[in-house]
Amino acid sequence: MKSKREIKPPGLAGSFLRGYCRPEFLEEIEGDVYELFEVRVQSLGPLSAKLLFVWDVLRFFRWSNIKRIKRFNSSQTMVKNNIIVALRVLRRQRMASFINTLSLTLGITAVTLIYFFINEEFTFDDFHSRKEQIYRVVKDIYESENTVSYSSGYHPLPLAEKLAEDLPEIVKSTRIGQDEFFIRLGDQMQEESVFFADASMLSMFDFPLVIGDKTTVLSNPGSVVLSERTAKRLFNSTDIIGESFEIKLGRDVAFKKFQVTGIAENVPSNSTIQFDILLPYNQAPYYERYKDYWRLNTDETYVLINSAADVQAFESKLAMQWTNYMPRKVEDMETNGFAPFKYRLQPLSEVHLDTEVGGLSESSDPTYSYILGVIGLIILLIGCANFMILSIGRSSSRAKEIAVRKVVGAAKKQLVFQFWSEALILSLVSAALAIGLVYLLLPTFNQLSDKQMEFAALVNGQNILALTGLTFIAGVIAGIYPAIVLSGLKSLDVFRRKIKLGGANLFTKSLVTFQFALSIVLVLGTIIIYHQVDYLKNKDLGFDGKDVVVLENRLEGNESTQQLLKSQLEANPDVLRFAEVSSSFAKGRFQSSFETKEGREIPYFLYRISGNYLPLLEIPVLEGRQFDGKLASDTTEAIVVNGAFMRQMGPDFKVGDPVEGFSNAGLNAPMVIGVVEDYHFESLSTELRPVVLSIKRFSGFQHLLIKTMPGKASDVVSALEANWYELAPDVPFSYSFLEDDMKSQYAKEQRWARIIQYAAIWAVVIAVLGLMGLVALSVAGRIKEFGVRKVLGANTWHLFRIIIRQYALWLVVALVIALPVVVYIMKEWLNDFAYHVNISPLLLSGGVTVLFGLVSIVLAINAVGAARRSTMEALRLE
Amino acid sequence: MKGTQLGEFEELVLLTVGALYDEAYGVAVMDEIKNETKRSVNISAIHSALRRLEEKGFVKSRMGGATNERGGRRKRYFVLTSYGKKALDDAQSLRMKLYNRIPNMSFGN
């Protein structure tokens, strides 16, 4: 019997029952399950009895038996009271609440926008269901056995098919090409970006079709797939299957008719492949000529690997696969002793952020994402710091509240909770405002960052979760100091006024210093970036691009029309002179290299020009002479080079010497007849490289440069356009201005300059707001002191000095911290440019002066406020 | 009929309470149902049913005295109220009325 007595029901289940059960039912329920347990121990044995006991307890866990939360519950009342107090505080201290909300709103807005940007950058091509299996074939070109000189995503046309045939791991492969062509619909003619892809592309990638069958839309040579937006733009409808329009695929071919066979969903903005007009690959203008040709690298090749394949083993097999296709390169390899290039696979997810591999779509440098991310965090931290500063500033008025709460029996935990909930409420309100602000600012931000994000598409689970997390984190950071310090105050000290809180203590001052250091970094960084961009755009490039029109020479192959156009140009009094060139600056170039007799390899850019080119651009000749069209030898065996070319050739090489080993564009060991000044024919981010100019007729010219009388450029263009369409109504007319072309090279730098400028303004606004609040609070705490000072004869200026004395030292400290940081970072950035400005102390001090001026204004406003205040009232204040 | 609605299980419990007279508490009701109907019922279901019946006024309850059993916890005893008895009578007479109308010929098949 004794042993039976000791068998007790499981304690945990018992406590659980007592925990949840309504007290008025507890006794009977407990009694019944206990009784059942005792009976079962006898009949079924202890284990079953225990298990059934647990089961019974669990079965009793139903709504009617569960304890009701009491109406009056101290912790619940506390929470309610906390919220009421928080709202009261927000309402009573309007200025502080305004500043806090505004700074947190601005901070959260900035971080949200930047998060969207970064998120899109890093989730590029994430939407393809087989993204793990899709790779871009990349070619690493070696300059010696172990050094890669550059990587390229461009391959010969037959490669995609050959690889798929020869390597069983490849399930599918596709070529992707893109170029700008004119399309014609009715009497409308416009230039559009056209994509070419194999039929397999649509089933490899996830580009769903709204209308049409993936497998067949591209199988007919005359078919075209349009994106929904393009269909709407061109036809005002998506119900256009069977409709047709014309595309002029190439300069010297006629318009060809294409029939719409499919409508694709708009390609998401985070896709590397961005097609709007998609043609079968065999429609590419070079297809017929080069489809079996291995020496033209023009389009990208993507492969879909079998999911079961060993990618590493496959890649090593792929590396030298080209030896089966390019016997000439194999010979090269045998003479050189190393492989001229190797293939490798690049996962689809890495394509967008790789700036090393040359490819079709513009890749982006992840560094900028990191920089932006840091800036976003800085802005958010400055916003949170404002909250901290102001909470601390107001703490003296709240110390009594805290002390009373403590006396009444609030635990420290509850006070911590109170302050944190205040911060959280505020950050929630800010987040709501921030969402509105994000909605308003998104179009501007898209423009700034060159993205096409849509607000509706951004509202998704992940982003909502991220924003909630962000709001929470912002609230926690903002509330951390008041929550911990204020809750730790000793009530007795507060009542005895032992503690002097408020105004500015060391912590607040360090926060202000930190805010201003960050603001200074951003402001000075912006100034330096602008200085550099300005320099890039306005540097004397060594030629005169003013009033120069660059005309696309699409009349090539039609000699007589060209001659007519030229004679019309000659007749136009506004045209000073014109010249032809193989390709104008920033619009393509021809790079090659030759080997000198000493075996040195000299790379160069070749420009074929007409005789007027150098005078038109006013490129000065340093040595020797210009081309003379009348001298037969000039048109056959003469070149003009730039200074960089001469430096490469070495000091022994003189004007008049033939360039041994040089063979290109019909020139063989041509003689250098003149040296021109080093003019900047490419972006200033790269060092000047050797240039060779020739007037030998070899093949056509891509551009016609027209120098007009000053200010007459647009008149000339309109006259020219009229002439053009008279002469060649079928051929599209397009032109640009040389100055714009040069500046467009710095579009990226300019964009970043503007983004950082906005970020800096954002940060400064928040920091100044915070300072404003802090100063106002500390002045409010010293009203009586100022009153006494005024009675003793102090004027506004004195008060201003007293106020500024408090902050001057810290601003100087901020400056001392910020300067080396900004100088270091900006030097790194500037070093990316071959030609860059030096960091100008004058500009920096200008920036600092403006910033400090702003601070002084804030302080002065407060000083004036304090001075204007009635002295009597100030003195009466207790 | 409002208020005298009885579920099948409720009716069973109510009958059992009536049958046990002064000895009807949770476990006893459960055992009785088990014995009479061979139905396995969980004790929590009995409690819920008893509580519902009490709310409807069909039974009333009192706490018993403490004993050494059940770890010293008291029992809640339920007794049938006259209203409860009437509900049972109504149910019974309704049933009989309908039962008597079944003609012998209707046993099809």
C-alpha cells in the first residue's frame, strides 16, 4: 500500500491545470482527474494512469475552463497608462515631438528608399525558377600564363549550339544579342532597342507570355514578341496577335515586315535581360554572314546545366572546349606556350553585379550599394540621436514623474518598458509617415538612381517585414538611453533635487558631436564629388567640341546621295567646315595593337578621318605637320599620332620615321608625319592612350562632324534634317552634339554626385533639427539665469555668446574627427580617376563655414528669443 | 420549446444525473454513462455538459464535504431540478408521440 501511496500524478500537468483553470472550477476538476488517476493506478498501472491524467488535463484546456483576465490588472493598467502618458508627452511638448517625428520619419524614409535600391541590386534575376542552373559563359583572356588581362561575355555565333551538342551536361543554350534599330509603323518611325534570342531562351528563363506559346512564338523567322508595355505604346492594345510592323535591321538594308506572334509580360526591373522587342536570333543582321564564323565575338551565350551535373567538373571540361572549334587559336597557343583564353561559367545571380566582364547589359558596381547603405544607416542614426538628445534634454521635467511612479511602486523594468514604448510609438508614427513620403519620393528617387521601381510592386511580405523590423530597431535605438538612464534614477535624489538633469551632459554632447561629424563628412564629400564632376565636364580636353554636330552617317554605300548632302552642307553659310571620321568620341572606337621590332607590344586606338578633322576640332599639331589631302603619299602611307604614342615608341623614335610592325586598315609600316597634342578622346577616368590617325580610304565613316558658326548648331540641324529626308526619305536621321556626347560619359558620376548631395542635405537637415531642439530646451532651462543676466546688463549678443560657448568646442571636435575621414575616403575615390582635382582646402573651408553658419543661425534664433522674453516673467519663474 | 433544447449527449447526461439522484458528480456520471452505453467519454466533456445544463437551469449543484479521497478535494454534486425533469418529460412524451405513430407496415425491405 505504501508504495501505491507514493504514486502521484505528473506534477507538470497539475501545475498547468492550476495555471489555466478558472479558480471557481478548479477544485471539482482537479478532484475528478485526481480520483480517476487513483482508480486507474489500480486498474491500469501507473504509467497509463499518468498518461491519461495528462490527457485529461489537456482535454480540460477549453475556453470555458480557462481563466479570464481580470478587469483590473495592474500591468495592463500600466501599459494603458504608459500609452496615455506617451501621447500626452507628445502633445504637450510639441516642438520636441515634431523634431523627433520629423527626424525619425526622414531617417526611416531614407533607409527605406536605400533598402529598396540595395535589395533590387542584390536580388537581380532572382525570379527565374531555374536560376541555380543558368550560367553565362565567360571568356577570360590571358596575357600570360597566369594573368587574365580581361574577361568578356561575348562569343562567336556558333558557340552556343556547339556547346549544347558536344557537352551532355547542357540542357539548353541560347544566344542573346541586342542593338538599336529603327522601326516603322504606319508613317511613324523611331529607334528602338531590339533583342535577338534563340527560341530556347523563353523556356530557359522565366519570362512568361501573356499571349502566345513559349515554344513556338520565335520559331518563324518573321515573328516578333513584344512586351505588354511596348504593345500598348505602339498599338494602344495588347490584342495584336497577327498585326505587323517593320524593322530596319542595319544601316544599308530595307525595312522588313515582322508579325506579332506573342505578348510577353513586362520584364521586371531587376532583370539583366531587358527586352521589349524580341526577334528570333537568326534575324540578327550579321547572322547569315557569321553563323559559322568563329572569329567574331558579338553576343552573349547562356547555358542551362542539368541539375544533376557536377558543375566544377563540367567547368574544367568547358575551359578548353574551344580548342575543338578554333584550330587557329590552338596554333597561337602552341607558339605562345599558354592558352590565350579559357571559358568559365558565371552563375546568373552574379551577372548583374560583375563589372569586370564585358557584356550586353549594364552591370553595376556593388561598391555604390555599400556606400549608399552606409549613408542610409548614418541618416537613421542621426535621426535616432535626435530622439535621444531631446529625451535627455527633457529628462529634468520627467524626473519627477519617474520618481512618483517609483514611489507608487513601479519596478525598474516597467519604467524601461515605458520609455521604450514611447520611442516605439513615435517610430511607428514616423514609419507610417515615412511610407507616405516614400510613395511621394519614389519617382524622384528612381530618376536619381536610374531604377524603375514601382510602389505597388514593393508592397510585399518581405518588404513589410523589413520595414517593421526597421521601425522596431529605430525605436529601440532611439529609446535606449532614456530607457536605461532615466529608469535608474533614485527617487530620493530626484525629490531632493540632487540630480541636475537636462540641458546637455557629456553623452548628449558626444551625440551632437557625432551627428555633426557625420554631417560634415557628407557635406564635404558632396563638395569634393561636385568639384571632380565639374572638372570632368569642363576640363580643357585638348580639342574644341563647341558647336560641333555629330551626324550618324547612315547614307554609307550611297555615294551620290552622300555627295549631294555634302554639297548642301558646303552651301550652308552657317556651316564652318565638316569632316568624316570612322567613329566619333564616346560612340565606339577601334582598338588594336602592334609589335615593334624590339618585340614590345604597343596598343593603340585607330581613327580613320578625313583631312578636315584636325582643323575642325582645333587639335594643335606639336611637331611635324597635318595631313595634306593633295599629297598622294599622305593618303596612303602616312599617319598622325598623339604624344602618348610617341612616348610609347621611346626617345629614339622621331617624326618622319616609319612605324615598323604596324599593319592595319591598309597601312603597312606607315610614316609618322606629325604629332598632335594629347587630346582626351575617352573618359577622363582612364589614362591617355596612344592614338593613330589616318586619312587613307579603307572603309566607310560612321560619323560626320559638322562645325557650325557659333550658336547656329540647332539651325544647321533643322536645315540638315530637311535636306536629309528630301534625299533619303527611308533613312532615319539622327544626330547629337559633341559636347553632350563628352559629358554623357560622366552620367554615372553625376548621378552619384546628386544622390550623395541629397543624402547630405537630408543628414544636415536632421542634425540641425536636433540641435535646434536641444538648444531650445537648454535655453528654456536657463530662463531665470538669462533674466538675471539681462538685469545685470547683458544684451542679445552676450546671450548668443553664452549659448554658443556651450557648443563651439564640440563642433570643433566634430570637425577634427570628420576632416581626416573625409579626406581619406575622398582621396580613395579620386584615385579612381586618371585625371582628378586635388582636394581644395578653400572649398572645404567654404563648406565648413556654411555648415557652421547654419548652426550659428540656429543658436542666434534662440539667443534672440531669450533676449526678447520678458525679464520680469523670467525672474518670476520658479 | 425555447430553452428546453437538449442535445443528445446533454439528454444522456441529464438522465444519468436523474438516475444517480444525490450521487451525481463528474466521475460518477462518467462511469454510469460508460456502464450503460459502453461509450467512452472524456471527463472534460461531462464537465462541460453539466455546466451547460446548470446554465440552462436543468440541474443545480452543491459542493460536497471534504474526504480523504481525491487528495482532499470536494465533489460537486448535481441534482435534477423540476425544470430539468419537465424537459426530460417533454422529450420523452415527444418521443412517445412520434413513436406511437409509426405504423407497423412501415418496416420496408
